[in-house]
Amino acid sequence: MSMVAQLAHTPPAIDLGLAGSVLHLFFCANVACQTYGDIDGCRAMILQSQEIGNGVTRQPADKEGGQSINGELWIVAWDRHEDAVTPEQAPLFYDDRSHLNLPDEIAQPFGFDGRWNTKAGGVPYWTGGGGVTLDRAYIPCPPFEFLLQIHSRIYVDGAPPAADLIDCLVSIYEEVGSETKWSHTWPTGQHAGSRDMSLIYENGADSYGVDFVNFGSDGTAFVFIDRLSNPPEVRWHWNR
């Protein structure tokens, strides 16, 4: 399995129940894997910071003897936002029929802006038009509560860095009349950069998208936590 994210206990955004806790999310990233896209292909563990130590853990070699490591995104701060969901409406986000009947301004308080497909806390924003994709036999809510969601494309403020600096493909586009014009830049040097990560930017926009994990090309991971268990248990799945 490949690691998707490593997230420290940072309440109120990431509440893992105990100071010093660090959540690790792993999944089967190989489309040939029989559990690709299935709950059996998603695993989570919480370790204490004193167990982890310092420095980067070297990735085991694959069966060809090589290594494939995607670029990294680091969380440097959290922005706080209020949605339009009341505590009484929150249970409606876990029932498909009830969720379907919610008005768009409640089900998607910030519209369908892809930047909100990655968030922590509150209620899940179900993506892909599939409604509530929750296996209650695997993730019963309660005692599990929504912790966070991660889209395969993360948005970062500002203009994108150069391809040589980020070491991956940078694609910039702009709308010219009825056409979309693209400019693609690969890093120079002896290798072609990371083919598992890329940046996409609309010319003049205030943020750019980073494609860094393949949840079926455009999927979203939904992570839930049971803080009543000892230690807290985390389960997650992804869907398109």
C-alpha cells in the first residue's frame, strides 16, 4: 500500500482524541489491485509522535527494485469557514434519501467549487453525483464521526512554481473565445520528473490544483473516526 497522508492531532481541525497522535492513511494505488477503490484497499493507523522518531522513513523497494515517491504537500495553516449546516441537519448527510432532498445551498454550502472537496470537520460534501457513498456495515455513524475528506486534486493559493522547482508537469490554460489553450512544461534534466503528480493552473487565477493521488482519477477520500474506542479507530474509503 501507498501512504496518502500523515496528519497530526491539530484540534479543532484534526481531532484524533489525544495530543501527540499522528494519523497515517494508506491505500492500494495500483489499478491492477483487486481492492482498488474498495474499502479493503484503504487502511489507517494512529501512532504517537514519540513512536515515530525524526526524519523520513525510507520506502521499501518494489519488486523491480525501484522506488516511486510522489511529491509532497505540507499543511502550514488552517482557514476556518462556516457552512450553512445546522446540528439538526447534520444527520441528513448520512442518509442518501434525506441528502438527496436537501437544497443545494445546504448540501453544497460553497457550491461545486473543487477547492471545497478537501476539508476537515463539519459534514462530508459527497462528490461525483453518487450521493451518500457510505457502507454502514463498515463505518457505522455513530459511533464513527466525520473527520476529513481529501480530493485527488488539492488547491494551493497563488501561482504555480516552475516545473524545475516542483519536479513535475505544470499545465497552464486559458479560455480564448470558445477555445481552451494549453501550455505544458516538463522539468528539464536527466529525468522527466514525477509522472504521478502534476499541477494545473488557469492563467490569472488565485490558486492552482495539484494532482497528487489517484482516487480513480477524480475521486475523493472520506475519513471517519470513532473516538469512543480506546485507542480511537479510523476507517475510510474513497469513491468517484
